[in-house]
Amino acid sequence: MIRYPYNELEFTFSSSPDETYEADFLIGLYRSMLRIRMIQEAIESRYHEDEMKTPIHLVIGQEATSVGVCAALRTTDQVYSSHRTQGNYLAKGGSLKGMMSELYCRLNGCAGSRGGSMHLLDKSVGYAGSSAIVGGSVPIATGAAFGAQYLKKDQINVVFFGDAATEEGAIWESINFAALKSLPVLYICENNFYSVCSSMEVRQPKVDIYKKAGAFGVNSCRIDGTQVLNVYEATREAVKIARSGGGPTFIESVAYRWRGHGGAGDDSASGYRDPEEVKAWQKFCPIDGLYKDLMKKNLFDETRNSSMKKEIQDEIEEAFQHAINSPNPEEKDLSTYVYSD
Ligand SMILES: Cc1ncc(C[n+]2csc(CCOP(=O)(O)OP(=O)(O)O)c2C)c(N)n1
């Protein structure tokens, strides 16, 4: 049992995270989380300029879930998300330039300027899309898994959603169907304890989310979502089960969102959560945790860390400039991607 200062939870691990990993693999996970963090901070620092014409939902604090899950997937596996897209999209290999252009509402954005941050898309890397409707992507991913199974495609479909999405009926209808048909689908519930400003206590009875999924007969577990290797191992096992026809897995990955529900900065001062709770969770930073492990094992050093940060910083700056200098949509573009008969 791991006891966090504010949220006492029992974690079950589907397999041991004590395996020996290649140094390059571990450094790759670290880099991927660091890159997401730095991109999020850069977006946050420029959001007040009001040039990004989109709501944003930052994933600072939750990076390990996106990175650990996607590290266990193939490019051909398909990922779907909710409104909190950016970590999932980047971890699956989505184009940073395409994302930045989308945030700036440019014509060359990854969703053609039609979507904004909540509707990213990069089919070339298996990021199939997202929905701002809470729980909305879950039946879509389940249907896609049904399609993949029917067409005998060797493809896993993965859907990320928040804890509040488990208050939507469509989720349980989807899980019921996936269990019945043994569909190759992974349900990744990113439990950060809040739905906008409402805590779990005022929204759900005290029943562990992953146990509800287990009641449908699907494999289900809760993992420490601040530990990227735990996320990776749980997903790897779930993928193995799904690829061999063993059906869906539900993973409840627990990690805390450090920023407000939407926009830049932390909104705890508005009173819906204790600012001390935020500080307490920040001690469980997924990136610092892995960095310390790498240093302890002499697999990494400060010089490499600094040059890695510089490289990422340059990439981010280039992506911002790409977006800022790209053309806006024009009036004539209004009718493209609009279907009528
Ligand atoms: C069906 C539906 N109901 C309400 C909303 C408004 N809404 C947007 S995000 C959100 C909270 C979602 O919380 P959660 O699913 O836990 O994800 P998190 O934001 O914590 O990542 C709500 C209620 C919505 N977009 N769709």
C-alpha cells in the first residue's frame, strides 16, 4: 500500500517493475516526459498573449501515464483521448509543429484549425483523435476495436479518459460490450481526483474505479501513475493479453494535476482544493523521480541533462515560430471538411 499525504490508496501491480531495462530505454522515457513538461510550460507561459485561440488543459504532473502507456504500443495501435489531449498526443508521436499550429488556429494545424487543443489528430502515428465530450471517445475506441477484430487487424485501440468520465453511462455500456466480445481495447482512466472543481468525494461513492470495471469480468488494476515504469509494465501486460485475443483491460492510473482544470496556472486559491495538497503531490514528480533513479544508477549525468533540455528548448521554439508564421484559415476554407448531401 502506498500512502500519499492526501489520498490514501491501495495500488495493485500487475507485474513487477523491478526488471532490468536498457539505459537508452529509460533515458528515452525520461526525455519523453521532460519534453511534454517543457512544452506544457512553454504553452502556459505564452497563453496570456491570447494568440492561441483555444482552451487548454495542461497535463503537468500526469506525464508518466501518457509516456508509459504509449511506450508499450506500436505505431499502428490507435490512441483516443478526452479534452486533456496534449500528453497523449505527444507521447504517441504526434507532430509538435502540427499541434502548435492547431493551438494557434492555423490552417496547417493537425486538425486543419478546426479543432484546437481538445481535438488533436495525427493519423500517421496512430493518434486517432479526441473528443471534448466527457467519456465521448470511449464508445468510439470500443467501436474501432470491434472493427479491428472483425477485420482481423493486429491492432490495439487505447482510450484515455479522466475519473469523471466514469460517471457517464456510455463508458459502462462500452466496457460491457468489449468484455462480451473480448475486444482488443485498453481503457486508461487517468484518475487525478477532480472534475473541474469537484473532488471525488462529492461525485462518486467510495468504490474503487478499477473494481467497477473488474465487475464486468475485464482485467483491471490500479497503478501508481507517477511511476512511468509501473505504467509501462501494466500496459505491456494488457497489450499482451489483448493481442492474444484475451480481451480488454482497464487501468486506473493515479496521478495528480498540478495546474488548474483549464488555462494557465494553479487555481487552488479559489478554494476547491487545498494548496497544500498540490504541494504534497508535487513531491511525487514523475520526471524528478526517474531522473534521480538514473543518476543513482550512473546512467545519466548533469551535462547530458542540460544538453537534452537545450535540444528540447530549441525544438519548442522552432515549433512556436512555425505556428506563428503559418497562415490563418480564410473565409473560403469555411466550407472544407463540411459534409452535406
Ligand atoms: C458530457 C460532458 N459533461 C460535462 C462536460 C464539462 N466538462 C469538461 S471537462 C470536465 C471534467 C472532466 O474531468 P475528468 O474526466 O476527470 O478529466 P480531467 O479534466 O480531470 O482530466 C467536465 C465536467 C463535458 N465536456 N462533457
